[in-house]
Amino acid sequence: MRYVSTRGRAASRRFTEILLEGLAPDGGLYVPEEIPRADLASLRGLPYPELAHRVLSAFMDDVPDLRGIVARTYTREAFGSDDITPLRTLEPGLHLLGLSNGPTLAFKDVALQLLGNLFEHVLAQRAETLNVLGATSGDTGSAAEHALRGKKGIQVFMLSPHGRMSAFQRAQMYALLDPNIHNLAVKGTFDDCQDVVKKVNADAAFKARYRIGAVNSINWARIAAQVVYYFKGFFAATSSNSQPVSFAVPSGNFGNIYAGHVARRMGLPIRRLVLASNENDVLDEFFRTGRYRVRRTVVETSSPSMDISRASNFERYVHELVEEDGAKVKSLWQKLDAGGEIDLSAIPRGGFASGRSTHGDRIATIRAVHARYGVTIDPHTADGVKVALESREAGVPMICLETALPAKFAATIREALGSEPARPAGFEGLEERPQRYEVIEPAADAVKGYIRSHCGTQG
């Protein structure tokens, strides 16, 4: 398998060559030259680690001992059960796919636990080091840091929006005192954090000298890892390989739902991917109108991991819509960078539905799901369930992706249910633990300076 850039000006490369890079040299995102087709009959009934190996081997065919890496990643010890991503049926035709049983109680663990093991394996083989630079709106940061803490040859520099995450989310990151973990609280929004990461990556000389890598969903390994649980959810909810299903996905950065789109291209019979936005409804507007308009202001909401105006993985989808015309993609993103908008209303956007959820909707949905099914869901999952219920079709199972456990958003759960959410063992008193972080300006030079002073160079 070879990978090309969405902007068409970078040479094609193998998976292990793009694994450590993040953005392509031309500023684009790597995508496979072709999407492999899956044999559903041969995959049904496989244990999760074997299913993951079968799916991932098509994308990562140059990784030595991929089977062993996958087996070490998807374990009962890390995810609480051999099922890894258990499916819960709320009522006939309505399901909840549990993706939040990993070390940080969020769906990001499913991909980042694998990514951490891939990084360590490849770096050891090459006798190299890596400085991981990432941005988080809440869950990616803690999942990445827990996956990479203590990993030999890896330093982690994670940008997060200062004061815009829940207390639990902050503590999960800032209470990690491992010497290879560096938390930078940016005076701004997640979009500001993401812009800084892109600017640092655009400095080719700095990126090469300090060996900058990425864990955000711009890294293709994360997309590939997330593809697996769409297959798992489909097999768990159906008995026939021809039965179409729909998935409802809370989405801010477009990575989780884009993985579902890849699964559909691989042959999974997904009728609709239902995208749920919160008040930052840029993606919902696009799928309703064909216009993509970045907002000047990101609204702070009670589903903070989706408080995003510029969805980084959206570029991969647009690359498909414009028939893989890299020059066209580059032109469109130059227009966005200049404050303009993308108008693709003339191009069909089939296979997607979308909707919007507000704080009041989240509270009402959390209450309704708890009253009707005895299940407590977090506010992001509530966004997904709310839009899923509006989008159900007779005879088509609807699978809602759970994106985090409610313990991470206690204030919203208290407002909805009047009680504290259950907190898994090991997380008692998390917010009271000592925390270490540094507040910085939203500037690429500030981040570069911090990296220079906290790591060495390679070569």
C-alpha cells in the first residue's frame, strides 16, 4: 500500500514512511492510493484483535510483526473486556457501540493505544527518536499522553485550549508528571491550537531538525484503527452481511466519521453516516447546503471536544469530492486560509445525513436515555443519539457511537440527572492530584521555542 498527499505535490510513500510524519511535505494529508475491499464473510465472528489485524494489514503491509503489535494493544487489561468495543442494544434496531472503555475513558484510546505501540516499534527498529506535537479539544490529548507516557525515544508536546476543557479532562492530562510529557495550555480555542500545529509542521527545516511527528487524526494510522470498530459494530448488530445499517457519529474534527466513510468504501453496507454537530455546526451546514464556512468565533459548549470550527480531516473527504485533484484541494484551502468559504453544492454528497444539537437537547437526551433505558451517556454521545433518533429509518439498524464515559463531564450529568456519574476505579480524586502545565500564547514561535528548550535534535 502506498500513500499520496491530498494536495498532489508529494511523492507516494509506504505506511511506515508516513507513520511518523503527520502532514505531507506539501501541507496535505496522506491518503491511500486506493481503498482495499474487505471480504465480509471471512471477517464475521473474529475476535477483535484478529479482526483488527485483518483490516489493518491492508493499510500497514510494511509493518513487521503487525499481528503482535495489535495483539498487545487490544487486551482485556487495557479495555476492560475481550470484546474491546461492546455493543449494547437499547431497543430493537437502536444500539450503542461502547468505544470508551480504554485507559482515558474516550473513544480516542482505541486508535491511540495502537499508535503508541506502532511508534515505539518502528522507532526502536530505526534507532531513532520522535517529538510528537499535537492539539486537543479534550480527549485526544489525554489518550495520546497515556499511550506514549514512558515510551523510549518519544517526547510529547500537547497543545490544549486554556480553560476550555472539563476539570476531569484537564486533570487527565496535566496530572501526568512523566518527564516525556509536556502540556502547553494555549490562550485561545482548539482551532488556534490546531493552526499552530500546522504552522510548526509547515516549517520543513524545523520539522526535520527536531523530528516532529503527529498523533492527531491527521495521522492515517488513527483513521485506519477507527475503521475496525465500524466492522465490529456491524457484525455485532446484524446476522447478514447484506443487511444495511446506519451509524450516528458525534463529530467535530471529522476523523471518527471519516473512518466510517472508509469502511463503507471497503464494502461495509452502511446506508447512512449520520453526523451530529453541537452549536459549532460547520459540518452540519456543509452536509445540508454544500457550503463550508469556518466560523470566526468558536462557541464554548457542554460537549467541548466538538468545539471546533476547522475540521482537519475534512480535507480528505473533499479530496474525494473533487476527484482527487490535488491542485483544486490546495486552491480551496488557500481560500479558507484567506477567510473565504468552500462551495461544493454542485457535487453530490450522498450517504451522509446530519443534524445539530444544543445544550438543552443534550440535557433532554441524557434524561430520556436514562429514564427509558437505564443508561447514562455523556454529552457528546447525547448529541449523537439526539440526531440519530431524528434520522432513523424503518428496517435499518441505527448504531450510535459512544465517544466518552459520563464521568468525564460530571457537571452536565449533575444538571441532567441531579446525581454524580459513576466513576471507574482508579479515577478517585483525579482533579485533586498535582498538575503540571505551561500557559503559552497561540504562536508557532512560542511552541518552537519550548520544543527547542526541552528536547535534543536528531542527526
